[in-house]
Amino acid sequence: MEIQNNIFSYATLLKQVKARVALAQKKAIYAANEEMLTMYWDIGKLLSESQKQIGWGNNALERLSKDLKNDYPKVKGFSSRNCRCMIQFYKEYNQELTIWQRAVAKLETPDIILPIKQLSWSHNIALVQKVKDHKARYWYMIQCIRNGWTRDFLVEAINQDYYNIHGALANNFDATLPEIQAKQVKETLKDPYIFDMLTFTDEYDERDVELGLIKHIEKFLLQMGAGFAFMGRQYHIEVSEKDFYIDILMYNAFMHRYLVVELKRGEFQPEYIGKLNFYCSAVDDILCREGDNQTIGLLLCQNKDRIMAEYALRDVHKPIGISDYELGRALPKDIKSGLPSIEELENKLSRELQDSEDTI
């Protein structure tokens, strides 16, 4: 028995040590990618500023590329084409801040830092060149990271306009709110919301999703964004001596307004809007105090037809947005053994980082 315990203890220890080594390797890969992106940005800055001062043309860039290849024969990524991409990368994020803060300032999205660091050079350049709308660019970044999109798949998704098909928040804010407020609300709300802390292996309904979000309230609030406070689940309001219950009620301290959230499993249905419109009116009358702005509604469904959603919102006078939400995916036990190991994933990531230098 003692021998078996020792064997078990050693196996556990070995597993823990290997997990720590794997974590360090993964961090090293990400750190190498971040350093490469920073280097490319710095070179882009040098080339851009030199071009302004001296006015050199493509011949000088070809010469520079040749010299760099001669001096660093084992380092790839110094083709004249890639050097031009470095200039473009610098010009895209050229505020007087650090490179990652520049990205934040440009995209007006605080958590954009992490996506840029985690995406390869080829991913970043494809986004800079093909997606000029910054909110759309951020959406594509998140999809690449969460879904493991390759650079080629990303380009195809951009060509197919995935953002406007799947990722653009359907809303009537421009028609129901003053211009400045409409802009603020659209920048605050998202599409889709990723509730990957929730996974269900069996049948579930809206109530299960609500309870799961409240159980993970901290992650839920982080996903909702800055300034949101949770006011209650199945929040009770009384209208004409009848009881009604709002799925989730929130308040945003920055916008000074309530947010009524209705959760629906499955596809969007036009009749959902009438109930949400009713709740927004009731909250405006019952809960709002002096200084509060107009209540907004957010319908979360698992899939929406954008055209149908826009029709449903057209003549609604309360500000409402319709967004998709995604849950974490529980993997069946019988296929987990077929998944790649941490080491295999790390090797794949390492190869992709190396290949990305040669793609441009």
C-alpha cells in the first residue's frame, strides 16, 4: 500500500511539474509574439519618420531589406513587403503612448490590448489592411482568439462580412436617443456576449442561464463592461396591481440609466420586443429618479435574424438593442481523449508564430 501511495504521489508531482513547465512555455511563446510585434512597430516608426525626413523611395527599402537579410540570415520577416507592413502597423497605432496603449486609444476599447498581443503578425496585418471600422476589428480579434481562426479563415470571414451578418448589434438607439447618448450606448453594449463560464450538458432553459450568470456574477459583470451594477434577478415590478418579473435588471453608473435584460433561449422572435418595451416603460415610471436617463432594453438571444430584428425595432419608441449570446461548450467525454495535448497545442502555436513571419 505504501509503495502504491508513493507511486501515486510521484505521478501527481510529475503531472504538476509538467503543467508548470507547459505554462512557462506558453507564456514564453506569447512573450515572443508580443516582442516581435513591438519590434515591428518600432521598425515601422523608424522607417516612417526616416521617410518623412529624407524622402527615400522603394529602392531604399529594397536595399534595407537586402542588408538586413545579409546581417541576420537566420531571422525572417525583413522582406521589403513586410517592412511596408511595419510602416502601416505603426501608422495605424501612432499615438504618443506605448504600443499597447496606442491600440487602446485608437480602438477606444480597454481590453483590446490582450487580443493584439495574442494574435499573430499575419492576423494583425490582415485586420489593419482589411477592417477599417475599429469596433468591427475588435469583434474579429475576439472571434480569432475564441474560435481559433487561422489567418486564411479570418480573411474569408472578412470577405463574407461576418461582422455585419453575425456581430453587429441590432438597435434603434439613433432613432430613440440623442446623438451623443446613442453613440455612448452603442459603444457600451456588445454583440455577441460570451458567457463561456456557463456550460450545459443536459437540457436547459432561460432560468438555468439566469442562475448561472448570477452564480458567476463577477465574470458576468466583466463581460457586460465598465460601470454596470447588478440590481436583481427576476426583479419584481407591479403595474396596475399585477406582478411582473424582469429577468435581470442592471444600472450603469457612467450612463446614469437602468438596463433591462431579457434572456431568451434559441432564435429571436419579434414578439419578444413588445414585452421588453413594456418593461422599459415601467422602469422609467417606477424606478427612475431625478438625474437618471431613459431606461434601455437589451434582448439576449442565441441567434437573431438581423433583418427581422430591425423590422421589429423600427416603430418601437423605447431604446432597445438585440444581441446574441454564446455559452461555453461542454465536450462529450468520449471525444475528450481525441483532443490535442498541451504540448501539441504549444508546438502548433510555436510553428504558427514562426510561419507568420514568412506569410507577409
